[in-house]
Amino acid sequence: MNIFIAPFVNALFGFYYVLGNLGWSVVVVTILIRIILIPLVLPSLKSAKKMSELQPKLKKLQEKFKGEKEKLAKAQMDLYKQEGINPLSGCLPQIAQIAVLIIFFQAFNLVTNYSIGKSSMEAVNRELIPSFQINSEFKFDETFLGGKLSETPAVLYKVGASLNWLLPIVLLIGSGVLQYFSSKLMMPTPKVDNTVIKKTEDKEDDMMSAMRTQSTYMMPLMTIFIGWNFSIGMLLYWFVNSAVMLVQQVVVGRMDKK
């Protein structure tokens, strides 16, 4: 038994037995993952929100200590300490979420590969607890909202399966849109950006603003591009994950305002 993959495989099978549908099992498991990661992600979201609100003060420090990198670095760290912000707090949650994505990808592939005959019953049972283990008569239903969770948009395009296009297109574009709004929530307001840019003599802030804008649009486009070769099941995971993350950001933003 793989101690990393087994919990995800068991969760997928467990909710499949309860709900009778692998797609809804993916949805529930994804939401549970986001809930479990809340203690790790919540401080990161709060820190990112505060960092975006600190931009005017950071720009003032850049103007004050222009050309004095050591003094600027110390002043920035003092400001972070004063505001109770750890600028590195976002690294660990990001690493954790990437690790979870990779592990879930492997677990989901094992499950769907069995349904299409690429994984053996023994390979699946090795990861399952005794009460969840399957026999040779077990048949997995991987259909969800008119699509098969093991298929990819790229394969559907090659075979011309136009009737099965709706679900992957909604998940692909939906994930990109959700990620776009998540990025917008983490950015300083346009009013702050413009004020800062006008106060700066050189082009540094124009470049930073342009980089933030490019990131806001490029990341959703990259999500769609990479997701083109992902299975519909993984696209479903990414869509639900992005939706829950956006909700968490909105909730954290409202909590900070209160």
C-alpha cells in the first residue's frame, strides 16, 4: 500500500459506493481536501491579502530608499513585522497544493485505468482497505454528466466526438475564469496601482504593474492550455478546487473588512 496514494483511492471508492457516481465522488473528495487544507491555506490567504494592501507603503519605502538596497530590505522587513506579515508564508501552502494535485492525479489515474482495463484488480486492491476491495465482477461506471472521466479534450477533438464536448469545455473555460477572479482578488486595486505609478520617477512600477496584469491573464490561459491534455476527471478536480479556493478568498476578504 502506498501511504500517499491510498487515502485518495479509498476516499474515491468510499464516496463512489455511497453516491454511485465517480464524478460526484471527485467533487466531494476535492471539497474535503480544500477543507482539510484550511489551517495551512488560511494564513497564506490573509497574508496575500495584506501584502496587496501594503503596496502603497512599500512604494513609499522604495522612493525613500531608492538606490539603497540594504536599507530598503531592512525597512521592508520591519514593515512586514509591524503588520504581522510573513512574506514567505505563501510558499508552503503552494507546495502542499501542488503535492496534493500530483498525488490525486496518480490516485485518479489508478482508479480510471482500472475502469478501462489498464490497471489490474490486484493493483487497485493493494491501495484499498479490506471493506472497499473489489472482485472480478466489479464494474466501474466512469460516466459523469454525459462524459467519461478518463477521456481528455485532446482525444475527443481527434476522434471528433462533438456530442461529448460540452463538459470538458465548461470545465476548461470555467477553471480559467475562476483562476482569473482569484488572481484579481489578490491584486492591488487599480486606483492604488495608478497612484503609485504616477509617484514613481522611473519605469519600475510600470513594469511591476504590467507583470501583475500579464500574470492575471496568462495563468488562466496556461490552465486551459495544460488542461487540454488532462482527463475530464482531473479537469473536474481542478474546477471544483478553483471554485472552493475563490470562495475561501472571498470569505477571508470579508472577514478582514469586518
